[in-house]
Amino acid sequence: MAISVPRKSRKQKARAAVRRKGSASVIDWSNSLELSGEEFHKKQRKAVDELYQEVKAADIHPFLFTWMKKQDYSAKDIKSIKASGHIPVQASIVAKLLLDGMPDLHPGHVEYWASLAGTSGEMKPKTEYLRRAIGEAIERGAPLVEEKEREEKAKIAAEGRIYKPTIQQIMHETAINMSEGLEDIVEEFIITQDPAVVKKFDAFRVLSAAEAKANHARIIKGFYEGCYEELLEVNNMPTATQRKKLSEPEQDLLDQLEEGYSHYNTAQKKAALELYKKIIDACDMIITSQKATKKPRKVKEKSADQIVSKLKLKQADTDYGIASVSATGLIGAVCAIVFNTKNRKLGVYVSQDSDGFTVKGTTLQRYDEAQSLQKTLRKPNETLPKVKKTTKSKALKEFSFLKTTETKLNGRFNEETVLLAVFK
């Protein structure tokens, strides 16, 4: 018996390409520690899959750069990653989830992972992987950045130009110089470990003497924030009972902090915290005081043409024999007559006060909502000639004679609106 073999179709449809069009929305991780290891695993897996499948890599990578900035990576490090030629999308996804508040290591997830068939090794914190991936990318990109800088300097030298550092580079270098007085005190305390050094220290006076401005203070503050936050933890260590409720990685971190400052007694730890707090506070004072004394930037006044540039009008209508007057006349006018050629409504705008109207986009502003009304014209060709070229009082009088129902105007102009007249 012959066996019938189905023929392959001559043309098979190509597999549809993945079209990533979604946006990277914020994911709520606030209840993560209440989830079981399995529940957390599924939530994390779903979040990773959705980001990978729905969002373009180019839209996810900025989260990696934001995370790096928060972790005090330098601008050069970020530049090196961008130059590396390959930014791991997985690393960017992890950075995005950590920024959203996902735990670095979920205790229940560690246990669940270990219980799964086929898994091996110990689950590590996500930041450990992230820093390794970032380090590898920086290592690939740093030589390229340096080479490009050398080429740029060589090009500048060949053209006879003088190399000029950027404003940011100048600002950073200046901030380092301005912080020398602070560093002297920090060094003195580290050597002597004497709390009396901190008591007599006036960080604000040191920075004021160096003529530090707000932008310098922001940079200087960044130099010391890490130490300050570390010492806050050292001076507020949880009790033994509280520690038992923490995960093993969290306990390890606390042990490392304690060991790092074990050469200080309690009074010295408090003094060290006060030292960095004085510096942080001094920087904040300079930033705040400059904000208070800074003159507000003078807003450049727009011309009438610029203000009405987006206002929509019908320039002319041959059916009714009418045309719009210049829209610039609306600025500062106290009364305006409009006609909608589509619904045959004649409208009268009255301003709120003697300052007159203004315009925002396609909408008239500063009109009196109670007095600004419109009525439907039964015989437009008879009424319009009476209001398009006349005085304000005569136009208003003619409008009052109309017997049709009146409704309120909304201030919006469109392609069917003819501006018949404006009155100052």
C-alpha cells in the first residue's frame, strides 16, 4: 500500500518579527517581603519577560545609567559603557527593577530557588551581577573613550587650537580645591580621633571663606554623602532581637559596617557622624541661601504676533461675504465679535476688566463668562453687515435685538470662526 506523504507548501509564511512598542511602567514591589519565595519568583520572572519582550532595549538602557548615577559611578564610567558597543539588556532590566524598589535579595526566593530541580550554586544579590556586568562593559569601553579623547586633543593641537575643559570639568576641579579646608579637618579627626576637633569645626565658615556657590556646594556635598549615610547606619544599629528578623545578606552588611568602624568608641562614632553632618548641612545652607537671594529671571515678553500664532481662524467666507480682522487686535481688546460659519452662531466676547483679552494656544483668555454670549442667526446675510464694520455700542445693540436663545461662549476658536471685529 502506497503511503501518501503530504507535500510541503511552496511558500511558508515568514515568522512575524517582534514589535516592541510598550513603555517601561513602574512596578510596585512594596509588598515583596510578604510574598512567598514562589510568588516572588513568578512576579520577578513576569516583570523581566514583559520588559524584555515589550520594551525596546534603547528605552530600557537609560535606567541602567540612572542606577549608576545613584551608585556614584562617574560620568566617565557611563560614557565608557555607552562606548563599549554592547550594553547587556538584562543588566538594564535588573537596574530598572531595582530602581522600582525590587529587593536585591528576597530571603524566601533564595530558599525557593534552592528547592527547584536542576538549580545549582547559591543565589546572589542582583547588585552583585549588575556591578560585574557594568565593570565588564566599562573595561571594554574605557580604552575607546580614552582613544577618542587622545584623538580629539591631537586634532585640536594640529589645528593650532587650545584645549579647553568643559564647564562641568572646571566646576568639579574648583569644588575639589574649595573642599581642601574640609579635608584638613576630616584628616585631623581620622588621625587624632578626638571629638573636640569636631566641636570647634565650622564647615559653613570654611566654605564661605572659599567663596563656594550653590553649584560648588552640590558637588562638594556629593563627596561626603556616602560617608554620612554609612555613619548614620553605624550610629543606629538594630538590637540583637531586631537583627534576627533581617535576612542573612542584611546581617552580613551590618557586620561589615561594625567591623569597619570597630576602631571607634561610641563617642567617636557620634563625633564622626556630626563631622559629616556639619559638612552636609553647610552645603545645604549655601544652596538654600543662594536660591533665596537669586533674582528671578526676567521673562521676555512675547509680541502680539507670537501670542496669537496658534489661534485658528477662518480668514474669509465667500458665502456670507465676510473676512477676519487681524487676530493681534484681540490682545488688550475689551470686546470682540465672532461668527461661526458652520452653526451660524454670532458671539460677543466681553473682557473681565480694562486690561482686555489675551490668548493661549487656540483659546481666548480673560473674558467674562457671564457676559460673553452667542446666538444663532436666522438671517445671517441681513445681520452680519450690521455688525462687521460698526462701533462697539451699535454692534452690542444689534446683538441684543436678536430673539434666539443665548448660550455661553467657551473661548475656543477653530477653522470655522471668523473674527468680525475687535474693540479696544
